[in-house]
Amino acid sequence: MSVKAPVAAPVPAKGRPRGGLVRDLVLLVVFAAILVALPSVLRSLFGQASVSYLSLAIRAVGLAVLALSWDIVARTGQLSLAHAAFYGAGAYSAAVLLKLTGAPIWLSMPVAGVVAALLALVLGAATLRLYGIYFAIASLAFTEVVKVIVQSMPFSITGGTVGTNLPPLFRPVFVAGEMERWEVAFLRNQGYFLVYVGVLVLTIVISLLIQNSRLRHAFTAVRTNEFVAGVMGVNPARNKLIAFVLSSFIVGMLGAVEAHRFGSVNPDVTFSVHTTVLALVTPIFGGLYTTVGPILAAGVLSGLEETLKRVLSDGYLVAYGVVLVVSILFMPRGLVGLFKKLTTRSRTQSGGEHDG
């Protein structure tokens, strides 16, 4: 009895044309320049209110990093629920490194990413041969394991169940007569925003390099059918491990930055499943297996959540959940898929009118 496997195209020797990568990188430079200029624009337009708008922008950029890093794993067909583990590992790595050595954030960020990547290497080597829900359960259990290990470490190192505090990265000094008090908060947020933008740019570069290389086709082949991918010469386990490690490195760095921004790490908060849920839902809402989708969804969802908070202060989470569920049901391919559908329909109608 033969099993009919999905037809998959052979993996090309190369990725997309080099011109595609150059174009994407140029667009990235433009996008980064817009983000860098955003704080100054907000300050000139909104004055004191720009502090709140910049906080919202920080949240959107952080969510974009989280979502895009998860999407990299999803491109291999794996449903990872371990993002909170790598986020927490990165946050605690920065906290412990600072406590033991006084290392600055510019050193602790890559170290935190490496620690998270090593954890992903260990977990991936043991579990990436699992499929579907079995891998999801194993990755979720791993988060609890890492959390218990952190809680069990000496209090002088991790702070046990209480956690530990970290100093802020930016401490602008108020100068009477030269600035207003709200400008201190603005300058602090501006510093954090630029750091977040740097992490997002790195994440986008990694995503674009994947999309413009053989990895894109290998990931697609593995996601479509691992058996067929193996016959085509693609190593499923190795490619899934590459995606897993790259993703964890990014989210580990994000955890390190946010540990300083929030000023503390705590096992229950830092390893919260809420982090994993956000990482999963956002790229689905924006459009899976794309670079634009998770970023677009992060901006929309951050703005939507803030709006619902102001309109429905008590029940905004319920309304937020309803919006997400309805969007996923009626937009199975996310915002990117909806945009493509509308664009195609518009072109078809224009073509029909022209022919008529």
C-alpha cells in the first residue's frame, strides 16, 4: 500500500535572486531611518503626550521582535511553546551577569542571546524529532523546567522565587530651567526605543537572509512533508534546529533588554506563558512565513490594545480576544493575505473594466 505524498518542488541550489535581497535591505534601511526619526517627530507633534506614544511604539517594536522570532521557527512547521523559556533565560542571564561582573548591556545582550541559543540547542537536539502536538507539549514543559531551575538556584545569584532588580539603562538628568520634567521620561523612552529598533533590525536581517537563501526552500520543504524533504536531500532535523537556535538567540536578547527596562526579573512574570501566547498569536494575525506580517500585526495589535484599554478599561481583554478570534477565523492568512486578496481583486476588476 503506497502513501501519496504531497508534491514538492526540488530545493534550488540558490535562494531568491541577489537583486531581491538588495531591494529588501534597501527597504530595511528606509524603514529603520523612519523608526529612528520617529521620537523626534512625536515630540514635535504631541509634546508631553509623546511620552505615552513613544511607550506604545516601544511595545510595538518589542512585540514585532517577539513575533518575528517565533515565525522563524514556524517556517519549519514546528509549533514551539518555549518562547517564554528563552525570553526568561535571556533576562536572567543579563541580571546574573550584571550582578556577578557588572557587565554593561552591550555585552550582556549577546551573552543572553547565546545562553538562550544553547538552551535551544539542547532542547532541539532532544525534541525536534517529535511532531506536532508532541513537540508543542515538550517545549511548553521545558519552560516550566527552566523556571524551576532558576527558582532553585542560590538566592544570592537569581533571587529565588522573589527575583532580582536591575538598574535602568538610561538615567537622564533633569536640568531646571532648560527642560521640562516630562522630557526626562521622554529621553529615557527614546533611549530604550533606539535599542529596541536595533534588535528589530537585526531580527529583520536574519529573516531576510533566510528568505533569500536555500534555507527558505529547505524550511518550506520540511514544513510541507518531512519525508519528501528527506528524499530531496534536505535534512529535516538539522534545518529545524537551525531555525530553533536562531529564533531563541533573538528572543534571548529581547529578554535582556526588557529586564533592564522593567527594572527586575521574577520567575512568575519573566517565564509567563503570556509571552509565548503573544509570540504565537501575533504572526498568525499578521501572516505566517513572512517578514512583513509579524511586524505589521505588532503595530496593529499594540494600537488596538491601547485603544481598547481607554474605551473599555474593565473588559478590554475580552474585547481584544474576540477581535483576535474573529480576525483569525475570517483572515486565515492574516493581514498580508487579506492585502494580497484585495490587491488581486482590485487588479481583476480594473482589468475587466478595461477589457469592457
